[in-house]
Amino acid sequence: MILIYLSCAWVAGIFLGSNLNLPLALSLTGLIPLPLLFFARRHRKPIILASLGLFIFFGAAAYSFSSLHIVDENSLHFYNDRGSVEIKGMVAEDPDVRDKNTRLKLSAAEIKLEKGWQEVEGTALVFVPRYPAYKYGDVLLVAGELQTPPQLDDFDYKGYLAHQGIYATMLYPGIEVQGDGEGFKPLEWLYSLRSRLAQNLAKVMPEPQASLAQGIVLGLRGNIPQTLRDDFARSGTAHLLAISGLHLGIMAGILLSLGIWLFGRRYYLYVWLALGAIWLYALITGMHPPVVRGAIMASLFLIAELLGRQRSAITALTLAAAVMVSISPYILGDAAFQLSFLAMAGLVFLFPIFRSLGRRAIKVTLGEDGAAASMAGVASDTLSASLGAIIAVWPVVAYYFGIVSFVGPLATFLSLPALPGIIVLGALTGVLGLVALPVAQAIGWLAWLFLSYTMVIAGGLAAPSVSSIEVGSIDAAFVWGYYLVLAAAIWLRSNWEKLAGSVPGAAARLKSGVSISFELSLARKWIIPPLLAIAVIVSYTAATLPDDNLRVSFLDVGEGDAILVQKGSQQVLIDGGPSPQAISLELGDKMPFWDRTIDLLVLTHPHHDHLAGLVEVLRRYRVGRVLYPALDCESPVYDEFLKLIEENGIERTMARAGQQIELGGGVIMRVLNPQATLLADTQSDVDNNGVVMRLSTGDASFLFAADIMREAEWELIRKRADLASTILKVAHHGSDTSTTPEFLAVVNPRIAVISAGADNKFGHPSDAVVSRLEQELGEKNIYRTDKHGTVEFITDGERLWVEVGR
């Protein structure tokens, strides 16, 4: 209790000092109780504790304020909002790569002032384009404007970053790389390993399962689609995506139960299993501070279990919290830190209560022995762990994220059995991918099954309108009141059991009197579940085998082009759109989960809205051949595209009119543009020399017009190119630079498809082009990805079917 009292005094002082400037001299109030030692000798202990508490409380407050609020010329954010500056610094963490940009935490070392370079301290969050790529340990010279983080609607973005020790941001500065490899070498190795593991997961699994695996296994959540995040938030399972104390706390509880079921209690193997798994987990996620803090707190809970002294766990947790906020006072307001502490407290105090109730119910209904009782015991323990953690943290979740899920305990209970499979199989997939990618893909299929199950649970329970409510901002007084009531209820229950002479409910010791049956042999435990999973995968694979029809899908990738052509087991991808995430999701939806090959990849021209997604495709898929025009283009994305082709040893072909590609079964793809002599001095030479292709089978044909303009359209007409087609992919997203009446008359399509992004800034498609198409084809024969989503055509050469995404 002494350590709890003193730790609480320190933490309370840190909290007060984060808001008030109290002089260090106030700590001398700790001398006030000391004269009482001469008059109340029997109460020396509380008097000394009161004195120490005052010293610690006011000392912590002064330390906290000076750490958080004193800004001078040596602080980086002293130079916020003062115009453009130059800063030298090092990338201090693994870059956070998002769909269209990357976020770097730059630890500043020097800043350039009028009098020259001056040493400075602080971290800035720097937003940079996704390409070129940077890495931990890179030394950068950045030139841009330091800005104070803004308030975003009802989200305190400034406070969110401040809790991470970040008080300045910089948007898309000029960057010069001045060195690399300057970071902590073991950490650099960990980040490199995590990056390779993440890439292996992306190579063997489709989206969104791959990004979900990266989030759960490696803590890389930047590429998880927003729709999937919303499903997890509404279903109350968002903690599965955020590796924090809540996540690790639930893992600790379920690993204890699983370990007992597999190994029994001999030699405390179940505790060592949980400890080893949690720290291995922290290791492969890159040892990020929030994960390490959560792992430390989970370890304290497990060590207390190992020693049979669960009551001491809360003392250790409180002391650990005090030490952590001493090192970094700003983490006291960090949601991840608060969730870590509260989740562990929930396991210490609430888990044993629910566990005891569950065991009693099982004993009454199923008895103590038998397979049914054994399985029910594991299920009960899993639910108890999740309930204990969720009840302890939900007010904080509601406070920070503005959502309360009513199905959270049920969704967590149903999802948790898949969590060990996702983590173990996901980690194994990533590791095996380093040495044997085909073997990793086989293991990845099993991980895909568990991931898909988790997505079905989250999506299914998030769907009903009553599954959750958005509470907006809630009063902090409500949060404090909730925890006071909860603490009082736990205290009353503990003392009631003491009065009744029973074992204290607050102790989390696993009771030796509970018997778990092991009538199921280890062989059955380890073999039957994998065989069942394999049977499901084989059945699903058989159901998704391709047919003999030709399928052409105009993918909804936003303001850009991406077309997937499928004939049997062959895939041709024409362009990739502007978004790596969007193209990955679309391919994951259209291609069988087990197929990770693209036979031909076509880049029509090296503009960002056609190219950016292809870079990610080259990273994720085995590409047989690449076809692209011989055009000069200076861009980091195009450089990365060419670099990946060379690194992967992919066959490359320069596109030119007259080339022909046969896909089998009478399906032929012909290149109509660019011409042998490239067009020059046009409105856009890059657009006009793009790759135009005509795909045909039987009576059905498709013309893919890329982004060509009037000049190229007239050149194709003059060359008497075979343009007549059933379906026209309208050039340049429906821009008025293309689709001239003469070109439309020669193509003579029955159906037109326009690939454009909803509410795009370019105003695509043009009203004039849409009107022209409607006059020629009729409104019902015009499909737009911004309105209809992905548009898929299916043909056997005689008949034609069309399916739309929405």
C-alpha cells in the first residue's frame, strides 16, 4: 500500500502540473506534518507518509509543468508559425506509410537562423509524399514552415500529438537526404524486419485481409480501409486493431486459459507461454513505446500469477505507471497509456470475478469433467478476460473516440478465438516468406481464413443500427464518477467475501480446486482444428475456380484508371489508379484469394492517376510481364516503378502499334497506339502517346482509350486503326479534350464506361461529353465508376452481361 500511495501521489502531481504552474517551493509543505512526530509517536508511519506524499506531489507538479510548458529558443516548437525554416534531424521512428502520403517523426538536431545553425530539441511530424521512401535513421535537411497542430472540428489534434511529445508539424517540405543508418542499430534491424514481414503478408494475401493482418500482427494500421475500421469501432472490437494494453491484456487472459487447456498447470508452462508470446509480439511489432508499456504491464500481471500473488499486481502496475510518467510526463494524457493501465486493472480485479461465476455455472450445468466442460471452461475464461478489460476501459474509449458499442463483449468473445490463429499464423507467414514464399502462401491461406472470420463477425455485428451509438464528447466528470462507483463496488464485494469467510474475489489467482478435463488428447487438440480449416479452404477454393468466360472489370479506384481483364486463370491489369489501397482492395475483391499472379501489367502512360497503384501491385503480386510506352517522365513514383521492375527481374516490353497478345480461347488484345513515330508538340505528348488497346472475343470487343486527346484520336482515324468496338472506355475520364464526334462515330460503341472519381476537382466527366454519349448511346448505356462503382462485363463471345458495384 505504501508504494501505491506514493506512486499515486507522483502521478497526481504530474497530472496537476500538466495544467498548473506550481512553484517547486510548495514541496516544502512536506515539512509541515513532521513536528507531529513529537506528539503522536504511535502514528509515525502515516505522518511520514503524509510528509513524503506532499514532497512527491508538489515536486512532480513542478517537474511536469517545466517539462511540458516551458518553451525557449532551444525548443523546436518555439519556431512554430514564423515562416519557412531549415531543420536538420533524424527520422526517429519507422515511417507511417499511408495510402497517399507518409508521416515522419523527425527528431530535430539543428535549426538554421540568421546567425547560423543552432542546436535545438524537439520532434516534428512531417508529412511527405509516399515516394520517395524514407526509413528510420535517415538524416534529413528539410525546408518548410513549422506549424502548430490545428484543432480539427471536435478532435483535439494538438492534444493528441502533444501526448506523443510532438508540438510541431510540417507539410510537404523540400527534403535533402544527408545520411542514413544513424539510428539505434538493434531498433533499425527490428524496423527492417517488420517491414519485410509486412511485405510478405501483402504478397501472399489479398486485401483487406493483408492490411488487417499487418495491423493485428505488426501494428501497422495505416493501410486498413476506413470502412473496415468503422466496422470494428461500431462492433466494439477496435482494440483488436490497436496494439495497446487493452489488446495485450485480453491476450494475456486468453493465453492463460489456452495454455492451461493445452499443457495443464505443471511447471507453470501456461504462464511462460503467455509471457513469451507477449514479448515476441512486442518484438515483431517494432518495440514501439505504447506496445512496450502494454507488454510491461501485462508482464507484471503474469508474474504476479506466476508467484501466486495477484494482489501485488496492482502495486506493481501503479509503480510502473509512476516510473513511465516520470520518464515522459506527456504520456499521462495518452489514450494508449490509460487503456494499458485500465485494461490490466480490469484483469486484476474483474477477470477473477467473472471467471469464478463462469466456472460455477459450468460446474452446475456440465459438471467438472469431460470434453464439454473443458471447452466451456476455455470459452468462459476468454469471455471473462474480454469482459474484465472492456468494462474497465469503455468510458475512456467513449471519451476519446465518441462511440459506445452495445455488442462489444459479444463481438470480442466471438472474435477472440481467431486472434491466436491470426497472430501465430500471420507471424509464421511473414517469417517463412523470408526464406520460402510458396510455403508462406500456404500458411497465409490459413491466416486468411481466420482474418475473414474476424471481418465477418465485426461487419455482421456492426451492421444493425442499434449495435452502437455515437456519443460525441462526454464529460470527464462522468468518467471519474464511473471509476469511483466501480472501485467502490469491487471494494464492497471483496470485503463482503472476507466477512463471509470465502476467498477474496479481488485475487486473480487461478484456483487449484477447479478441475479441467483433458479427455481430448493433445493429438486431437492440435490436429482436428487445422484439418477443419484446411477442409474449409479447399471447399472455398473449389467454389472460386475461374470459368471460361471473359471478364473485364473497370475498377472503382477514384480519379484514375484501372482495368482488370480475366480469362480463365490469366489476369491482365491495365493501369492502377492513384491509390495503392484502392487498387489492392479491388484486386482482392475480383481475384481469387489464392491467386497472387498477374500475367501482364500495362501502364498506358506515367501519370500519377494511372501509375501510383501499380507500384503497390508490383510489390504484392508476381507479375509476368510489363508493357509500357517509351516516354520520358521525371517523378519519384515512376522511378520506383522502373526500379521494382528491374529488382524483380520482370520482362519488359515497350508498347507500339501493331503488337498482339493472345489470351487463349479466341481472346486477342491488340495495341493500337503509340505509333512508331511518337506524336510531338501536342496539347500533352504524354497523354497522346499513351497505350490504346482493343480486346476482342467473338462478337464482343472493348476499346481502352487511355487518356488520349483529339490529336491522337485523329491520328488513329487517319491510320485506319481497327477502332470499332462494343464497349468504349471513354478517354481521359470524360474530359472535353477527348471523345470527339468523329472518333465516337468511327468506334460506334453500344456501351460507354467513364472512369472518374466522385466529386473530383477536375469536373470529370465533362457535361458536353456526357451529353454527346447520351445522344449516341442512350443514358442507360453509360456507366460511370463515380456513380456505379466497379463495372464488370462478362461475355462468352456471343452474349454480354454487366454487373455494377452499387
